[in-house]
Amino acid sequence: MKAEGTNRNIPLTEALFYILLSLRKPNHGYGIIREVEELTEGRVVLGPGTLYGAIQTMTEKGWICIYSEETASRKKKQYIITDLGRDIFREEKRRLEELVKNAGLFAAEL
């Protein structure tokens, strides 16, 4: 099922794609940074400014939401992907799969 207007939100930047992927389960900022770095074998390293700017944007768009907030100490927040965020992610995944499939057509000719 495609969410209304999802195609205008793609293509996603690589950072947004991996942040959404890392939020398939509740995660906090540092956890997101570590998971993205691990998933990409160190190729993508998110800085705090990039991460928190993306979190703010995706929260405003309704792609992610706060899952829990630790009220003690530094108020560590955990985020999780929403249903709309899952729709956006699935649409981007379909787009990338088509890209790879079509690239295979050309690669066969080389």
C-alpha cells in the first residue's frame, strides 16, 4: 500500500534511508550513529548535526516519532519509525531494486 504523496519524498538521501532502517526498533541518537556505521561497514558516518537535523525533519513529516524519553540525567530520547515512515522506506526500497535490476541489464552488455 502506497501512502498518499510518498513518491514526492523520494529519492531519500542515503542518511535518511539508513536512519529509517535503524529505527525499525526503538533507538536513540548514539545508537543510530553506531548502527548506521555498522550496517555500512564504516562507509557512512553520521555526525550529530546531520543526525539531529534529520530526526527533526522526519519527526515533523511524521516518518518517525518519540518512543520513550528518559527523564533522568540528559533526557535521552528513543525514536521509532511510524507507519508512514515504513511506507516511505518501502517505496524507496522498490525504487532502489528497480535501479539495480535495470543496471543489471546494462552490466550484462559490458
